[in-house]
Amino acid sequence: MYVIGTAGHVDHGKSTLVKTLTGIDPDRWEEEQRREMTIDLGFAWLQLPSGRVVSVIDVPGHERFIKNMLAGVGGIDPALLIIAADESVMPQTEEHLAILDLLGVRGGLVVLTKADLVDAEWLGLVREDVGERLRQTSFADAPIVAVSARSGAGLAELLEVLDAQIDRLPTRADARGAPRMSIDRTFTIGGFGTVVTGTLLDGRLRVGDELEILPGGARARVRGLQTHQQKVESALPGTRVAVNLAGISHHDLARGDLLALPGQLRPTERIDVQLRVISGATRPIVQNARLDLFVGAAEVACRITLLDRDELLPGEESWAQLRLERPIAVMRGDRYVVRLPSPSETLGGGRILDPPPARHRRFRAEVSAALAALARGTPADLLLQTLADGRPQPFEQLLRTSGLDASTAAAAGQQLCEAQQLVPLALDAAGTPTWLIATAGWERLHQALRQHVGDYHTRFPLRATMPREELRSRLALSAAAFDVVITVLSGHGVLGNAGSGIRLSGFQPAPTPAQRDQIDAWLAACRSTPYSPPAPEFAPDLQAWLIEQGLVVRIAPDILFTDSAYTEMLAWVNRQLEQHGSLTVAQFRDRFGSSRKYALAVLEYLDARRITRRDGDSRVAYAADRSAYAGPE
């Protein structure tokens, strides 16, 4: 699918040509029709001789409505540069042409309208003049077709040439990536509710999809889709789409908002860009200048940080960081335009290189080198820059961030893994990496993890493991990334098998010398009164370690028996029950020479373990005569 856009000076016949070719009047507003001047974007569609149907966006030509023009041309494929034969190139012709060049619109053709108003000799001079004016522009090789919307002359040739031009363009209808659409209109229809329109930039959009509206973050569901007033179940990239949204009011939406899958994009208030000042600009762009940024259908004020100079002259190109007055959602590779707010003038534009960058210091060679790598834009460069923060990322996230398709990214990832610049942390059944991390980032992450866990072992030598969540928080990893990292390091033998916690391989909890002295002193005291042991004065960690090692048994919070003493008491209880069928607290106390406190604590502990149960003043075997017993006491 393709979207064709018009461009050109006011009153050069753009809307008339669109209406003649499509039968649809793109001037939707009463004021536009009354004044016979396009004010806002107009939309239509057209079937070409090949049978393909293309969308058409008609833009205003008056300089006062250049912002509306910019909202419409961000998603177009070829452009029709409209020039009236009786006037030739005019100021807005040149500004529109500069904008198309900045936005990377390469396909298209020049249409000389109103050809019926001039003679053949004049038309020939205009062709020559236009060809010369376009020689140094992106339309240098564009065909030039003369037409008359009034008489119909040249229209058939125009459609044939347009068809041929589109044949040379790459298609966007391969549904690559996740869907996103910049909203250029929002309104409501009785019985349907909120409707928004725009050009679908990436991915396939389906009825029923849940969407996030950025930058605000509100959610909505796709209730219905239309393309060229026809209901469809799904839409492909490069398509003009009307989206009926459920769950949101059109009052909560605005031109420039972006539709995307939830979590697909993160709004940013700072972007790194490649910036070129157009050669026809009347002034340079200076450090910290206030500009208006146009990207997609969005407009936002910003301040500019020139990273390697104090001013950028007309015709020059460099790196810059734009600080936005409000967040927007964009992707690497998106094209943009910047304008001076007052006096209003288009100054430049280019490509977005990094949508969520760190704040840069100026005149740093390493910053310029990193942005140059992004500008070169090889798949390997894009993957490395996407992973430059040193954190593991899933393959699907890399696709969204880098803008690469799956096959290209997989090939680049394989190349970088073989060159040991990336580390594959997980593979799918076909051997394709599902998680990747930069090699330097993996080394830092591995070292940090060992350091954190080692420090924990030192601080808490009796704890078998460090809590997983505490380690994940210290590493600042998502739950999914953390699980992948732990799986890899466990498989490499760095981490031991520790169940719910994390420990370094080979670590065994052990008391310090001071703690060992404390244990020995308590055990010595127990040897003299094993059945009436002294109250433990151990820290909770040390007490837990003694229990885990099987050296003691905790009968009650303040009563610990050595394992040997407990084993002896348990054996006597079992014999007593076998021989006599029951025992009392007093019998237990007298047998072991302990106080009632200890005797009662032991028997209650055995009750809890379902070895004994209370029967009046006696204890009997837990399993004895259970026919009438419905549950634990």
C-alpha cells in the first residue's frame, strides 16, 4: 500500500487536481470551499491504471498553514510536487520541496498544472526553469508532466507515470514490526464513538487489538477499521486507516498522539538527531535556540544542544540533542523537521538517531563518534547501540528499538556473536538467540553479580543464600532478564544450586571463630544438664544454622536441645508408648530429671509433630484408636 502526498504553493491547483483525479473533494470544511483555499489536510484515494489503489493526502499551500502541511507529509511515499504553469516555482514551492527532502521523500513527480492557460512556448520555458531549479534537490530526476484539470489534458499520462514511479518504490505492506500510527484527525461519529485517522507506519493493525495512546499512556481497543471507507479486519503498513476506538473519548486525543501496542514505545523528552540546515535558510541554527519540532503528525517546542559547535550554518550538517518541552513517542530512524517559531521559517531537519538518550556534554569526541555510528546505520551498528547500556534485552525488544526486521537483526546478531561483540544468553529451538547482551556489558554484569553475592556471604556467613529479589534490585534488572542471567551463570557453574536463593558455587555457610566459641560454650553447658539446657543466647542467624546443620532441635522459641538429647528423649517416649500405651508429663519429668517446663515443652512439640496426642492428663500415640477422631486437636 502507498500514500501519495501533494506539495506546492498556494493556489497552484493541488486540491482541484486531486478532486479531478479521484472524484473526492479534499477540502472538507465549509470555510475551505467558500474561500477556495485549503486550510487543513484533505484525504482521498485513487485507482491507478495497474489496478492498485493508493491513498492521497492533500496539504495546504499557504505559508500560514505550513504546520498542517507538516502533519500530513510525514507518512507519504511518493509526492506530487504541484507547480502552476502560469507562475512556475514560488516561495512555498521551495519550502515544501525542502521539507520533502528533509523527510526523505525520494519518489514522486512534478505536475505542471493549469497548462491550458499558457501556450506551448511558455510551457517549454517553465519546464526548463523547473528542471534547473530542481537540479540540486531530491526531485532532480523526477518526471515532469503537464496537465489541465479543467480540460483533462495530460491526466492519463500523469496516472501512467505515477504508476511507473510507484513500481520503483519498496513496499511497506510486509507487516514488519509492531503497529504504530500517528494520529492526524480525531472526531466522533454517532453510534460508533471515537474515530482517529492516520497512516499506519509499521506492523499489522487488527480489530480487537488493545492499544496505548502515547505520550499519555491511556488504553483503548480497536472496535473497527476502515480503509477508503471500506470495513477491514486488519490494515497493513503504508495504509490510510480510520480506527474506531472503544474505551476513550475523542476529547482525550489530539493530533500527533501515537497509537502503539502497550509497552512498545516509551515517551521521551530528549532525542539525539542528525541535523541539516537547508541551504535556503535565512539564518543559522545557534546553540540553545528555541525551535518547533515536527515528527509524524506531532508538533512540540524544544531547545537545541549543538554537540560539536556553537552554530550550524545553512547547508551544514552535524549532531544535536533536542530537549523537548513535553514527551513524545518516536523511533530511531524517524524523520523530522525543525522550524523557527518567530519569524516562522523552516530551518532544517533530518533523522532521529536515539530516542531515549542520556544527557550529553558538548564537544566530546566519543559522543560524536557514537552518533556517527548510529547515522551509518548498519544493522550491526544499530544492535550494538541498542545494547550499549550493558543490559540484556530480548530479541523482540531489540527489533522494536532498532527498527530492524527479524531476519536482518538475526543475521547481524549472529555476526556480532561470532565476533564476540555480543553474548547470546538464551537460544530458541532453532538456535537463534532470544536474549542478547553486549560483551562488555556481560562482563560488567557478571562481575557486579559476583561482587554483590560475595559481599552478602561476607556480611551473613551463616545464611545459605542471598534473597533473589534483593540481588535483582541491586542489579536493576527486570524479572525476565534476571532469570535469564541466573540460568546462564548457574549453567556455567558460577552459582550453586540453591533453590529459592542465590549463592556462589562452593560457598558453604559456617560460623566465625567468635561464633564457634559461643557454640562450644553452650554445648559444654548442655553436657552437664542435657535435659534442662540453658537458654540460647544465639543470634537468629546462628540459631538457624545450628538447626540446619542438625546440631540442635528447637522445641520452643526459647528452648533448644542438642540433637543427641532430643533423640534420646524421643526414643524413650516411643518405648513408653509401646510398652504402656501412655505417659504423663510427670513421668517424663521424673525420667529425665527436668522441670515441668521442659517436659511439657517436649510433649507439646511431639503433639505438634503428630507423634503423640493428649488424652486427658496423659499422652498416647497419635495414631492409636483414631476411629472417632476427625482432625488435629
